[in-house]
Amino acid sequence: MNRPFLLLVLALATGCSGPRPGDPFPVGERPNFVLIIADDLAWDDLGAYGHPTIRTPNIDRLAKEGLRFDRAYVTASSCSPSRASLITGRYPHSTDAEQLHWRLPPGQTTFVELLRKAGYWTAAAGKWHLGDAVKDRFDVVREARPGPGDAASGCADWVATLRARPQGKPFFLWLASLDPHRDYAPGAIPAPHKPEDAVVPPFLPDVPEVRKDLALYYDEIGRLDRFVGDVLTELDRQGVADETLVVFLSDNGRPFPRCKTTLYESGIRTPLLVRWPGRVEAGEVSGSLVSTVDLAPTFLELAHVDVPPSVQGKSLVEVLADPGGKVRDFVFAEKNWHDHEDRARAVRTLKYKYIRNYYPDLARTPPADAVRSPSFQAMRRLRDQKRLEPDQLQCFVAPRPREELYDVEGDPHELQNLAEDSRYGRILNPLRGALDDWEEETKDEPPAVRTPDEFDRETGEPLPNRKRPRPSKR
């Protein structure tokens, strides 16, 4: 533990209220918070994470002026469960909002109302996706309504909301975009990306349809970047940038086959950038394992608010002070119903990932919007022509393995399943145990019945049974 953080811990433990010289986070200070959430953005589709062609100068600025996390993970690669987890500091199955479009129940405690009770002005602008029951946790909610022009981004009210804050109070802003969620159309940015700019992962076929699809996705990332820049400019204009902790992340991976809704890196690994000038060292990189479930206790600790026992995450304050610090040995993620039925769980260490598929009879079908995409429809055509490579067939293959084990450091696209290789038993068994323990500790119980698909797995078109009851748990 480094000395500045130790001083902070001692100050908190002894009840000291005054700042100490050299403390990175003086006890007497409470930062403002700006949380920026991208919609369906892969962790490595930013210049700051090494993408060679996507133009993201404003998001990259956050990395240059702050801390970049290289092993950050969402708890679910699905929009609303991921957000429900983020706002409560609880795993999706613990929020009772673990399936897509299930609303967060009113009985759930969020970190936002705790900040509000502690004197923060709290506001949300952009994509909501959490239901009406928790809107009253914010002073202001400006829910995005998709439309032409800037309204398509979901970001049009971000700066206006920041300007509306009352003076003399700390503030928390939940700024959520609609970019780069599907559907895509030309014109998102003045200088669009070209198909030749696309970086095609090996689990997708390198064909014109996929390249054009990726280029349009890149354009929406570029549009999002502009609005991030507008927020940073407004913080500078108001003279509060040095007093404001800015956090940027995504709710899940890119909306392409074998990405969003999967437990692979392309589904659950997220960009995570934190900037707080003068408090968080600029240009630092952390390789520590962190989860988005950890952000709620982090915000509360920095605001000097008690973390309630309902929170299941771990504060990242130590890592903010020392990027080499460690708060966890494992991160966990889950997959539940999202357009199609499924249930799977994963545990990740620094090197390995273990996935347990509870419904191995099902194929790894992408979400319905990705099924309707030009990319997936091209894959269907190539499959029927027997022109897909083995690694590109996984979305269609059933049954799939009940267990998967990957050396993610050596096999970053997770193409070689090691679960049946006896040489990896010493790796596999501890990960099985870690997942068992997590399921028991968090009371992760299977539903009494399986939830049927709402969309056709080949076309993405809706099926007749589009109303889902909430199945009771055993």
C-alpha cells in the first residue's frame, strides 16, 4: 500500500476531517462526478486502446490526462442488466433486473440517492433503460428520445444538463449515449470511416458487408467522441475540471456476432478511463482486474458516504492512488435472457477465463439487432455456401461445450477451448470452485423455467410470444 493512501485510510479510521499534505484524496474534499456511458462500445475500439483507425481524440484525451484500466469488465454483456448492476453496485441477478428490459425494482438501493442525501445534485441525461421506479433517485432525468441529427446520439442534452446544475453544491451526472448502438445509417460524422479502415477480428469473415458494417459502427463512435469533448470543454469553461472525477466506460461489447451478449472479451471487457486532475496521475495504466460493480463503492468512498451492506463491489480508491494496486483476484460476469434464451456464467483471472454454459443445447446466437445486421446475414450466406472458417461458425453451432477455458493472454480472441485438455486441470478446478463460491455467496439461483426466444435466430424477426413473464426462482 502506498503512503498517500495509507494516510487516507488512517485519517478515515481515526475520524480526522482535515486534509493532510500529500494526500491524493484529502478527507475534507468531495469531488464532483461525471459518469459517461457508451452504448455497445468494445474495449479496444478506441485510439487510447490501440485501434489504428478510429478517430477518438477526446476520449483519448481522458486516457492521456488520467488513468486507463486495461482489465476492466462489465457484469453482463447486455444493456439494462449492466446498467442496473452499475447503479446499485450489485451483480445483475442480485438486482432482480437481470434480463433485458426488466426494470430495476423500487426496493433496490442505488449509490445515486446516497450521494443525493449527502448533498449532491444528481442528474441523468441520455439513454435511461432502468425503468420508472428509480427515476426519483435523481434531481433531474432528461431521457433521450431518438430523432434526427444530434438527437440520434442520445447526447444532445449532456451539456445543457451540466449547465443547469445549481451553484455551490457538488454534483453527480449520469451521461448515457445511444452511440454506437444499432441501427446504423450513413451521416453520423462529416468525415466517415471507410471500409478499408475496419479491423476485422478472426471470428468474423473479412468480406465487404462486414467491413461496411464496422465502418458505420466506427462513425457512431466518432460522433460519441465529439460529445465527450463538449463535456470536457464545458467543465473547463465552468472552471471545475480539477474538482471533477470523470469516468468513461461502455455498458457492453460491440453489437456484432460473438461480441455483445457473450462472455468473451469482445462482450464483457470494457474501456474504463478515469480523470481527476491533480488527484489521479496523468497517463497511468493499470493492469489490475476491476469490475463495473466496483464503481458504486468507489464513488461513495470518495464522497465520504458510508457504503451500504447491499453493495457487492469493491472500492477502487486504492487503485486510483496506486495503479499497481490490487482489489480482487477474480472478476465475474453473467449472461441471462437477451432476445433469446440463455444462461451462462464466467470467472476471469489475470490470465485465464472459465465459462460455464447452463444451456449448452443452444447456439451462441447474437442479439436480434445483430442477427438482422449485414454482418450476420453475410455469415449466414457464407455458412450455407460452406465458406466460413471453423472459428466463424460458433454462432451457429449447437450443442456448445458445457465448459470453456481460455488462456486469454495467449489466445486473446478465445478461439482454443482448453477445458477438455487434462494438462489444464490444475487451472480449471480452482476456477470451478471460485465460480461455485461466488454463486453461493451472491445467491445466484437458476430460474424455475426457461424463458423462450422472442426473435427468430436466423432472421432476427420477432416471434409471436413477445411478452415475457418474470419467472420465479427456485
